[in-house]
Amino acid sequence: MEKTSVSRETFSSRFGVLMAMAGSAVGLGNLWRFPYMVSEYGGAMFVITYLVFMLVLCLPILFSEFIIGRRSQKNAFGAFRVLGKKKAWGLAGLISVITPFIILCYYSVVGGWSIYYLGKSFTFSSNLSQDYLSQMFGSLVTSVELPILLHGAFILLTAVIVMAGVKKGIEKFGKIMMPLLFIMVTALAIYSMHLNGAAEGYRFMFIPDLSLFSTKTCVAALGQAFFSLSLGCGTMLTYASYVSKDEDIVKSSVGIAFSDFIFAILSSMAILPAVFVFNMADAQGPGLVFEALPFIFSHMKFGGVIAVIFFVTLLVAALTSSISLFEVVIAYLVEEKKMKRGIACVITSIIIFVLGAFCSLSFGPLSELKIFGNTIFEAFDKLSANILLILGSLLTVIFVSWVMKKEDVIDEFTNQGRLKNHKKFFPFIWFIIRYLAPIIVFIIFISNFC
Ligand code: PHE
């Protein structure tokens, strides 16, 4: 293996690793997408399918990203190229650098909307009508300057944290913000418990109804699990490259997946009862967070305060995810292109700002511009979430189980043989990574094009 550079930063503590990685996982995917998916794809059946995929497929894929990242101690591109020996594997690495870049372009537009709603929530009056709120959302996203400016502000916030470095920026931010986030989401979930009629929401989420299960539930649950756990796009791999050789990969991965799941459940427990109580089951997608929730807040006791808490939560969750996406690109530019960290941050921010501006404009003046029938925003979203993330995960498991040496994989998985217990269940994990995961992920990848 190539010698690693001495100056490379690492996370300083186990708690820091967990918070940074859980911070990457917990984001808009949990607070906005998961509750909407639950309501769309079969309630408790979706939750159960999601949990099964998470345990059986996503955990082994997360182990794989850990193994590649920590073994190589390199950025996503460098990791595939160095461990893969052949130049062609650099291409897989390149996909892992390009995907987060594409995700960031539209993720930060939504991040910008969160900033707007956070500002607005300080002055929400009570009993706002649905029409008023949908107009508010419509006029924000279709206008030109404001959403672009807010998108720029979101990128700036992200870049400033990443510029501060791995320990002082990413780890510190995660350590402070993740526990805070947990408290805020829990508070919201408890608040929703007190709504009259919340039980209907819980019943839908927790009591399975077999008739609501279909193949669509499976595809949606797996896609959601990849997105939510930040798999297949070099983020976990890059963070893993900053993890010390003593860290237990299995423990950390289980901790990350567990926190991600808890956050998704808690945010559904906060949002779904309210949606049922106020009879807003039709609201979905971007509308759920930005139209329906403000409506609900404006009809609640202490709704103003709850709204502020919710949008701070949403913004912080989005930021801890966006910094992980940003770091993938920066690590690549610093290590492969020998750029200074500050310069890499500035250049990346500018390009994302410009491309993201097009995503933002695709709700307004550029709404007629279509790429294969999708607006620019939709095209960026679909290309990354439905195609590149799945492709990235597929390449990751193939790489670990068919390209890397098995002894190296075992060595990394068991911390050079020190974790004896891990050796015992390694054959089971190996079977999943080598056979089960590639087949299932491939089938889902292909189903995109059918
Ligand atoms: N996991 C993040 C979320 O749930 C999104 C994300 C995807 C972050 C891919 C990094 C990589 O919002």
C-alpha cells in the first residue's frame, strides 16, 4: 500500500466520528423525505421494508465504504485508484466525486429555502390559510434573485465550516449540533403526541397493513435508505479515511445507521400525526415541509415557537449533510490536484453556486427547459439519487469483494485481527457483500430504466 501523507487530518474522538458521520446521514432525507415516503408507500410496511434493507444491505455497504476509506486513507478518487491498482478504477472514484457535487447543486437550493422559512417563522401569524401558504412557497421558488441569494448563503455557510478543517470545522460542528438536533426533533415528536387524534398517525406508521405492500415499496425503501445513509457517493468513504485504525467499524456503522433510523422515525412521529389531525394527507414532496407544516404550525398553540425550532432543525440537519458532500470534493482537490484547502473551497463554492442557480431558476424563468422531460432541478435530483448513488454503491461492493484482497478486507474489518468476534461473523458479511448486495442493487439499478 502507498505511504500515507503525515499531514492528513483525522477525527480526534469516537464521539466526533459518530457525530460527523451521523450528521452526514441525518438531513433533509430524514426530516422531509422519509415522512413523505412513509405516507406514500405503505405506512408501517414501508418502515419495516426500510429497516430490513438497512440491516441486511446498507450496513454491509457502509462497512465496505469504511474498509475502502480507512484502508487507503485517501480521498474517494485516490482510494479507488490506489487500492484498485488499475487506472480504470479511478473512474469509479471519479463518479464518487462528481455525485456529491451534483447533489450539492440542488440540495443547497432547498437549504436556501430553509433559511427563508426560518426567517419567516419568526413572524408567522396564526390561522394562515392553505392558499396563502402555497402562494408564499410558489412565489419564493419562482422568483429569480431571492432563492439564488439564499442558495448562495447556504453554500457560504457550508464552505466556511469545511474550510475550518476536519477537526475544528466538521467534527466540532457535528459534536455540538447533532445532540441539539436530537433534542429538537424529540421535542417536536413529543409535542405532536399531544395533538388530539395523533393515534391515527401512529397506527399508520406502526401497524402493518399487508395490502399496502408492493414492489414499489421495495424500490422506494432501498432508494431512500441509500440517500438517507449517504451511501454510494464517497461521503462515508471520505469520512472513514479520517477515522483512526483503532475504531471498530461495526460499532460505528451500527451507531450511524441506528441514529439515522431513530431520526427518521422521530421526524415521522413529529410530522405524520399533525398531517392526519389537520387532514392534510394530500400534501407531499416539497409541499409537506414548506406548505403543510407552516399551515399546521399557524393553527397550533405556541406554533410560532415550534416553527422556529423546526426550521432551525431542518437547516442544521441540511448543513451537517452538505458539509459531508462538500468535503468529498475538497479532499479530492487538495490531495489529487494539490490545491490549498481555502482555494479549493472558494472554487468549488463558485461552481456549485452557478450550477445551483440554474436549478433554482428551473422553478421560474427556466421552467420550460427540459432534459429528458425533467426540469434542471429534477434532472440533477434524479441523476444523482436514482442512478449515480445506486451505481456508486454497486461499484463499492464489487470493489471490496472482487477487487481488493480478501485478507486486506478481513484485516481492516477486524482491526488487524484484534477484534476476534468480528472474524466469526465475517463470512456472513462477505457473502452479502460479494453476492447478495451486488445482485439486489443491480436489479434495482436496472429497474430504473424499465
Ligand atoms: N443523507 C443526507 C440526507 O438524508 C443526504 C446525503 C446524500 C448526504 C448523500 C450525503 C450524501 O439528507
